[in-house]
Amino acid sequence: MNTGTLTVLFEDPFWIGLFEKTDNEGLHVCKVTFGAEPTDKEVMAFIDKNWHLLQFSQAVEAERDSGTKINPKRQLREAKKQMQSQGIGAKSQQALKLQQEQNKMERKQRSKAEREAEKQRQFDLRQAKRKEKHRGH
């Protein structure tokens, strides 16, 4: 069963959107910065336009729903309760942290490869210069 939620909250100094989706693998999270407080229309337009571009984190183990139907009134009460206590859940934070660590590792690998390529280019340039000097003799 696939479910998804969006929580819009203020994380000083910007408003952020926390997209959470749960599927067979577990909980996936994506954090989006809105800037100024978005209206409902702006949020819906953002979802319609950018849903396929969102980069969700790898799955984090999440507790499974039992699949039982919840009374609509109870569902409304729970939604209001969540609106009052805005915040990021522990599992979501864990998934965001995991995504951040992966991005950091990728960035380190990319920059190391660029440094090595630049070093090799400089070496080749020096070798070519040395060969050029010896040609005249």
C-alpha cells in the first residue's frame, strides 16, 4: 500500500515542505524549501508541476499499517492534532540525514575525481613542456 503526506512547516528562516511517501520498501522523504509562506494554491501548483522531479531519500524502515479503515471523524481529529504539533518525525529526520550523508559522499567522490584529473592534466602539461625543451638540442 502506497501512502503519502506533505507537512509544511517553518524552519527558521524559511518555510519548508516535507514530503513523505510510504511503500513496500519503507519510508521515503524529500525536503523542499519554499521561502515565504506558501498558500494552498501555490503548494498544489508545486506538487502538480514538480512531483516527478522530487528526489526522495532511500527507504527507511517504517511501521506497517494494519490496513483497517479509520473512521473519517477520527481521521479529521488526528489531522487537526498533527496541525497543532508541527514538526518532523524521527523516521523522517533519519531518512533526511541518510540522504544528506549520501549526497556528501557523492560530492566528495566527484571532487576527488576532479582533483585527480586536474593533477594528471598538470603532469601531462609539464611532461609535454620538458619534451619540447629537449627537441631543440
